[in-house]
Amino acid sequence: MAIHRPQEMSLFDGSIIRPAVISAFAKLDPRDLVRNPVMFTTAVVAVLSTVLFIRDVAAGGEYTAVVGQIAAWLWFTVLFANFAEAVAEGRGKAQAESLRKTKTETSAKKVGGVDATAFREVPATSLRAGDLVVCELGDTIPGDGEVVAGIATIDESAITGESAPVIRESGGDRSAVTGGTRVVSDRIVVRITANPGESFLDRMIALVEGAKRQKTPNEIALTILLVGLTQVFLIVCATLPAFASYSGTVIPVVFLIALLVTLIPTTIGGLLSAIGIAGMDRLVRFNVISKSGRAVEAAGDIDVLLLDKTGTITLGARQAAEFIALPGVNERDLAEAALLSSLADETPEGKSIVALARKRFSFAESTLGAAATFIPFSAHTRMSGVNIETASGLVEIRKGATDSVTGYVAAKEGKTPGGVPKELVSAVERVAKAGGTPLVVARDNRLLGVIYLKDMVKPGIRERFATLRAMGIRTVMITGDNPLTAAAIAAEAGVDDFLAEATPENKLELIRKEQQGGRLVAMCGDGSNDAPALAQADVGVAMNTGTQAAREAGNMVDLESDPTKLIEIVMIGKQLLMSRGSLTTFSIANDIAKYFAIIPAMFMVSYPQLQALNVMGLASPQSAILSAIIFNALIIIALIPLALRGVKYKPASAEVLLRRNILVYGLGGIIVPFIGIKAIDLLVAALGLA
Amino acid sequence: MNAAGILQIVIFFAVVTAGAIPLGTYMARVYSGEKTWLDPVFKPIEHLIYKICLIKPDQEQHWTVYAFSCLVFSVIGLLLMYAVMRLQALLPLNPAEMSAVAPDLAFNTAVSFTTNTNWQNYGGESTMAYLTQMLGMTVKNFVSAATGMAVLVALVRGFARRQAKTVGNFYVDSVRSVLYVLLPLSIVVTLALVWQGMPQNLDAYVEATTLEGAKQVIAQGPVASQVAIKHLGTNGGGFFNANSAHPFENPTALTNLIEMAGQLLISAGLVFAFGRMIGDKRQARALYIAMAAMLAVGIGFAYWAEAGGNPQVQAMGVDIASTDTAPGGNMEGKEVRFGIANSAIFAASTTGTSCGAVNSMHDSFTPIGGMVPLVNIMLGEVIFGGVGAGLHGMIVFVIVAVFIAGLMVGRTPEYLGKKMEAKEVKLAVLCILIFPLSILGFGALAMVLPVGLSSIAAPGPHGLSEVLYAFTSATGNNGSAFGGLSGNTLFYNTTLAAAMLIGRFLIIVPTLAIAGSLAAKKIVPPSAGTFPTHGSLFIGLLIAVIVVIGGLTFFPVLALGPIVEHFSLAAGTLF
């Protein structure tokens, strides 16, 4: 399977940087800025300090050069924040565009009814939900929709990267088609389900575009906190001149401005939007389309993961694990019979039987001669096998479900089917209890034994579940198997719980029960009967190969249709929230050093004693204030890569994560600016800037 | 600093903790409506009150109704107290023949006692009649404390309940607070104080002739009963002007310990009651440790600074070392019967809690020693804080701490299983904005208006500290005064009253809104992915958030006040 995912581009790809620089200036538009209150405040004071600078230039002022530099660095602060958002947007868009390369100028053949033959060529962009279009060999499907008539093979490589065409037909679970895919055989009539601009890809692109992006709930809450802190510092700076005047100090307005901007949380304020966009972008890189940012955040909160057994926990195909010979039968004979019956069997199960027999008894590499006739599996007989002409006559070997093979043997002996030997029953039960599928083998009229087909738990999945458990996430395996088999596989895979003999109804009930207990549930599904559960789950990931109903019900679509992706989605959600928290902590912790730079500088004239607070030993009051402002601007640029990549995330318990992040971003946030401001001050003093 | 002083600090913490734990258990029963051993005495009275006041005790209130009840109750109480003061000359029990209290002072005082601040722009013995003291001050001391406790209980219910519409009944919670908690404790403490020699009578003032032959009027009255509730209810309004430094209001070392422990007892007990009511004692323990740690640091700083004394005094050749016979250090404004350690404990605990009683004059502390009480209040009155108000203020900080740090574990932040979302953050931010807005806003106003400046006694940074302290104390509903500032002026009476109202009710309303919002939420069961809020990591984080938010807000003005004064003192400049 050749899955191609959009490549992770280098952080500062030239094709992204250039437009981002232009966009950083375009985003100075107050209508854009007002979406980000912290940056809006910064821009307002930047305008104010520019006015002060112009006044000083015209009228002459004490610190004209410093005022000019402060004004310039304030503008840089805003531009850097805009730039961060623009880069994130650029990367997101580039990735989304690469997904829909083919979705260009398509024309559609619109028809009046399902049975109509006459069609009208219209541009794909004019299609509305409910329109019917016909798609024939070579046509590109003009929009997301549902097959209402016909059957066709479709090349979906444009969006999934998988080269093998897939079958789409009306009715059933394989009726959904995606815009941009191509019909490679036959003819279908498609009912369009999305208006232009509302398809999954359109929604995804909207999520990575800053200007149109809706803020997610947690982002709103964080913004409120940042606005609150900004207001606190506005009050501090607005009242300070009054307190200072009592002490006979006149604080230059531009110093107050500098204090305000360095105190308000510009670092997180400037990067917040970029972090959100980068989160969506990471999802796209995993070929998952989210219909809302809210769902990605919810993914970080998931408490329970519902995972389908087949394909997620176990490999799709079962593997032969053991030959169980009946009493009086040589195990080698059983293995040989099994081998012969499977040589022409191309199914994975058949191949695994051949491989096991050769491994156990070193049979020679042989193929069936011309004398052999392969009897393929049919739903009617529920057996497969081989007939071989030998010198002593025709040898018939059969393997299959217990009742089919015993019935076959009974018929050979001319008895009525019935009484299954006790030994066989116990062998079959043993296999079922271990979570496997028994395959009974017979040669002519003689039952030889049982092949134990084992559900193979995916390698490494047990460790992943252990990781999830450490993160506090419970995994529940969903399977149609009977409870006995399900329990055996659940134990082997290491899931926390299982739902056996699952039906859409009890699946939905399970989700509701968990949610009633306050837990958030994630699941994936593809069939129409999964739709209610997908809609009910807090994070419902629909497989792209699934039905339109499922894709509408879920809040994410996995283009690769890989159910294990749920685990990655949860991690992406967690990383998004973690990046926000870490940078917020860092931003607030930074303020401590800034106070030590600015406060002694500000009151130097009236209270030289406060020089004792100048612990960094900064050269002069002007250079101290300028250095703090420069540090404040540069730290945004320095943290853009972190905002885009997200903070490092290793699955662990909350306690461990907290300790690590507090150490790195809390303690680091206190220490880094002391060093940074001092270094900038040395440079500023050396260059004679202040 | 010496071993005896440190031992006294240790004993103080031991007494508080030993009293708070059983009291917490008992209060949890009171607020959960469970049976208590005082039921036979108080149940009939409780039902009688409900009958007379037409309260339906089983009727639960939505948070808006709860808040409305709280506001109406407070406003009516405020007006009644104002009326008593204005009319005291016409009312009985006025042996000292006090005249009516001036309108602005009466307003300030009525607000002060309604908001559990007990800021006093008056001298009790020279302004208030006995009836005013009993009907106004003492009654308010009970009901304003009960109001704070009721608000806290509503917030705790918000955490304990799931998908509920109501947070309790304000009237029931405050009646039970008075009857089952404040009244019995006050009776016990009053008796202990009387035993130690505190006056409790309705006699006229006594005139005495001193050794020098001068005439001295010795004021007395129903002191012990008011002092008991003054501390238990973290009110702090002294019967006498000198408050707990007055020998009749704090006669012995034992009464001093009772008063210091008493002002912490209920606030500390409520932390344990909270733990029981939410069914997780570990959470209560964490908050208790955080509060106790901050208090211990404050006491330590004050003790260290005061015991270190004034370097300028030492430079004059005065021996300020502590010996067996001399306390040493800075004894200015301190009572010899208490000494430095007990003055430091009193100063830090009266400002950590919003009590505001004083047994020494904070104005006379060294700059750093005097900054401790100031900073304690600035941090939000959450170091145990006022009864009820302290813990609900602390929980607001917990919400902010959990929100900032909780994100760092990659989940929507939650506390006690309740998700902290935009609404809670918005309300918590509203609460946090109140302190800078009121303290810095009014403070700045006073620093530029002539009416503000004219009341300042000391020049330079010390004068700034006096004004800053006044508005900090008023906003924090603390009520202690730095001294030196003539507060009984129209300007200060009105602005301080406004600061007290803002600091009380603009925090109570959003807090109750948080309670309502939380009560309606589901409870997320804890897992390994849950942000742990009971370990040492969280305790440290919570303290850091409180100190950083308070510090960032007030560092610039503190630099212009006590900090610059400290550095000047070392350089030989005094203010």
C-alpha cells in the first residue's frame, strides 16, 4: 500500500516565507488585528510611540533616538506576531492545496433525474447539494456526494495516495464519493451532498486560514485570560505616573509604553493563532480532515477510545498457528493434507497454512501437479480443498467450518450428518476459547484434525495501549465475536475492556453510558449503521471509504481509512493544548526579569537607591528599557518554530508531563530573559544605540 | 530572632491546625444539613427564625437568586446600621452621651462592617454608644461573617454537585453559620477572655487619678463579647481605638494567643470542611499547606525584619541585640507584653486573614516588616483570608492556576472533575481584576488630589505606603490600618467605602456565578491523565501563581513605597 502523506516541509521554506512577509504587513489592517486583543493593544501603543517620536523629532526631545528605536521595535513585535500567523497559514494552505491538487476546473454532467440520459455540462462550482450528476469512464467526480445508481471503480489516489482503484456502488456501505477522484470504469449517478465551499477540504482549508478561522473553545478561554492580564497591566501602567508624581518623578510616556508592552503577554498573544493553525496542519499531515477545531481540542481530552478489533487491534487476516491432530492421526499427515489443500489457495489464511506446514515439517517446495484440481471456497459449501489423481485412485482433501466438513465426511460414508466426534468438539472449543478460528481438515472420509487460525494481534499494539493507559485513556475493543473469543483477544492485546457481539445499538449505548459518567469518547467507523455512534461520540473519525452518512456524522474524516489513526489524533490534540499552556507559562514567567530591567531604570532619577534592583547590571536606564523591548520582540521570532512544531510530547502521565513542562517553560521562562536582556544590553551599549 | 520566638510560631500553627480539623468536620455536617450535637439547643431556634422570616428552608436557590438574596440582605443591614449610628443620641444605653455620628463617617462605618472589613475611621470609645456597639458592630460582626461563609458554601456545592441547577439557600446557610458556628464559638471564647480579665459590662466610664495626679478616663463596656467575634469572624473592628494593643482588649499573652488563633480558626476550618464536602480530603490538605506556607513565610519575614531592628538606631550606639531581659530589634509601636515574635505573628495573620485587628502598629515596623502585612493583603486575602471569603478567593486563584498549568498536560483544564472553560475563566479574571482596579485606581486618585494628599502624615515613600495600605486594606476587606493617615475626611470616608463595597460584592457576584456554572457541569472521573491538584507540585504552582499575579501587579508601587524606603534606610535616609 503506497500511502503518500504531504511531506513535512522545512520550517522556513522559501516559498512560504516570502508571501508570509507580505502577509505580515497586510495583517496590520485593524480589522484583522482586533481579533487578537493583545496584539491590538501593542499596535495601538506602537502608533502612539510613533507619534511621540515624530513630535520629538520636530520639537526636540531628551531621548529622541531611543524613542525612535522603541517605536520601531514595537512595530516589529506586531509584525513578528503577524508573521508567525502567516507562516502557519502558509504551511497549512500548502498542505491542504496538495490534497486537492486535482480539484481544479472540473466540469460536471448534470442530469435531471436518476434515469435520465441527457445531461448538461455545467462548471463544478455551480453545483448545489441535491443536484444529480452522471460520471463516466475518465470523468473527475465534481464534488462530494453519494452514488444513487450504478457501480464503478474509482481512482482515489488523488486524495488518499492509494494506487489501487476502489469500488463504489449505490446502496450499502460503499456509496460515498469524494470530489476530485476519477472514475476508471463504468458509469454512476451521483447525488451531490455539499455546496461549493462546504466540502470537507473547503472546511479544512478554512480551519488553517487565520482570518476566517473560528476560535476554538479553549482558545477563547485562554484569550480571555490574556485580555484579563493585559487589563491588569494597563491599570498598573496607567496609575503609575500618579504614584510617581507623588515622589516627584516624571515618567516619560514612552517608558510607560515600553513597560506596558513588555508586561502584557505578547509572546503567547503573538503565537496563539499560529499554534492553533499548526495543530490543524499537523492533522492534515496525517491525512486527517477535521471539520472543526473544536474536535481537535476535544481529542486531547479523550478518556475512552473505542477501537474496532479487525484492522485496528488485529491484522485483517488470520494466521495458522497450530495443527491439532485427532487421536490416532499423525500430526505430519494432518499438516501435509492441510498443505496440499492450501497450495493453490491465494488467501492470506491459505498462505499462512502453507508457511506453517513447511516450517514445522520441512516439506519440499512443491506445487500441485496437473493431476490436482483445486476446489475453491464457496459460500454455499463453506469449504475449500483439492482433488488429486493418484495411482491408488482419487484423493479428496477438504478444509472448512466444522459442521460443513463433518457433514461432508458423513455424506462420504453414506451416513446422515450428525454426531461429531468428541475429540473434535474439544479441539474446536479449545481454539475458540483462545480467540481463534478452527478449520477442520478431512481426507476422503477421515477427519484428520483442526487447523488453529489465530487472530494476529498487531505487533506493538500492546505497548501502545500501555502508553494510552499511562496517559489515562481507557481502550475498549469493539467486536462482533462471541464473548469467549473476544475476551481472549482482549487479554492478548492488552485492551482495558471489550464489547462483544457488538451491534450499532449497544455501541451507541456504551458511548452514552461513558458520557453520562462525564467521560469523553472517541471512536471510528465507516458503515451507515455507525453514523449514530459517530455523531454521539465526542470525536468521531469516519473512514474515507465509508458511507456518506458516516462521513457526515463524524467530525473528522481519515483519508487513509486507518482506524489506528485515532491514537495519533488524540496525541495531536494533546500537543496542541500543551503548546498553548507551555507558551502561556513562559510568557508570564518572562515578566519577572522585565520588571528588574525596567523598574530601576524608570525611577533612577528620583530614587537612585533603586539601582540595587538592577540585578542584571544593565548599562543605562535607556539601554535597559530598549533591551527589554528588543528581547520581547525577538522572543516571538525565536519561538515560531516551537509554535509550529508544537512542544515535544512524549506520552506520559499528567504528573510527569507537568513536572517536565513546569521545569522547562516555567523555570526556563524565569531564567531565559535575564540572560537574553543582559546579552542584548551588552550589544546595545557596545553599538552605542542608547 | 531567637529559639523562644520560633517556638511560639510553631505553637501557634499547632494550635490553629489542631482546632481547625475537628471544626472543619463539624462545619461540613452543619452545611450538609446533617445532625450535630448542638441540634437539641439550636434546632428549635433555627426553625423559629425560619418561621418568623418566612424562609422555606427546603427551597434551593439558583445562583442568581442566591446572589440577589445576599445583596438584599447586605443592603438592608447596611441601612439599618447607618440609621442606628445617626440616631444613637436618641437611643438608650448611651451612658457616655455620644452624639450622632457624622453622615460620611456613618456611611463609611456601615459599609465597613457590612463588608466584613471593619476599617475604623473612628475611635470606638470616643464615638460609639454601647447600643451602637452591640446592635451595629456586634450584630454586623456575626452576619457579615456568615455572609462570607454562605458564599463559600455555595461555591463548594458547585464543585460537589453534578448537573444541578441550584447551589443552596442563602438564608439557611447564613442562619446556620451564625447559630451553629459563630455563636457557640463566640460564647466559649468570650468566657475565656473574661476569665483572663477582659471587661464585660455596661457601666459608665471610670475616672481615675494617676500617680502624677492627672485625671484619666478609663473606658470600658461589653468588650469581651465583641472581641471574641471580632477575631472569630475575621472582622477586626476594635472596641477601643488601639484595638488589640489596648490592655483591656488584649490583656495577657494567653488572650493574645486566643485572638491570633481565633482569627484563623474558622477560615482554616472551612478548608477542611471543603475537603469533606467534596469528598476528597487530599485537596483540602493541599490548599491548607499552600495557605500555611505563605503565612509562615510572611511571619518569618516580618519577624526577621523586626528582630533585625533599625540600622540607624544601631548606628547611634543603641544595643538592639536580643537578650534574656531585652527583646532587642525594633520595638517601636509594639507592646512589651507581646514582644517581636508575637507582634510578627499577629501582623502577618491579621492581614493574611482579612481580620485587621492589630496588637502593634504596622506603621512603626521597618520598611520590609511593614511590607509583609501590605503584601499579604495585596495577594488577594487568600492566606486563609476572611471567613469564607478567603477560601473562595483562593479557589478563584486555583481556577487560574489550573487553567494556565493544566493546559501543559494536554487536556482541557479541570479542577475536582469540573472542566474550566471560557465562562469560569472569564469570571475568575473579573475577580482578579478587582484588586488592581480598586487599589491602584483609588490610590492614584489620592496621590494627585489635594484632598487625598492633605491627609498624609509622613513625607516621601512612607506616605505613599500609608495611602496604598489604606486602599489595599479596604479593597481586601481587611480593615487594619497602617496608621499615619487621617482617614476621617469626606474624601477618604467615601473612597474607602467604595473600595470596600467593590472588594466585597464585585467578587461575591462572579464567585456565585462560578458556583452556578460549576454546579451545572458533569464531574469527569479522575484518571492518570488528570492534572493532579493535591501534590507538592501543585501546591508550589498555586503559590507561584498567587505571588506572580500579585507581585506583577503591585511591584512598581511597592518599589516606590516600602522597597525604596528600605534601601534609603540602609543609606541613612529616613521618612
